[in-house]
Amino acid sequence: MVVIRLSRAGAKKSPFYHMVVTDSRQRRDSNYVEELGYFNPVARGKEPKLHLNLEKITYWQSVGAKLSDRAKALVKEFQKNSVAVAADIK
């Protein structure tokens, strides 16, 4: 099964995650099919905490990829924030 999940990167005690499409049987940080964005939980100042490519995510979901629980929560958060930013621009 193809899943969309987080892959950990970054240094010790300084996590950084890539949202990737991968086979569910692969290890967490091993080979992946495509990178869809990133999540930086320790972002400071004006650094973006979350950046996702929603078009690619919807494409992969349309061909059968499942979101992990954390990935699903991050996509929901990103959609909520992008709607709020779009409302501020208008």
C-alpha cells in the first residue's frame, strides 16, 4: 500500500520532517517515491513551520495513497492556515 507520511531529518534534538509518498513496507527514513513538503516543529521567527504541495497530495490520494494520522492533521492545519491567509489578502 502507498502511504503519505513523515520522514525524519535534522540533527539530534532539532527535528525536521519531510512529507513523503512511500510504500508502507519501507522504513521510515528510507527510499520514497516523491516529496510533498516539509514540517519544521522548531521554526522560529518568520521561518515557515509547514509547507505542503496540496495539488500533489490530492493527486496521490486520488490514486489510492492513504495519509498517516499525523500527516492528515498537518494537511488539515495547512488548509486552515492557507484559507486564513487568503482571507487576509482580500
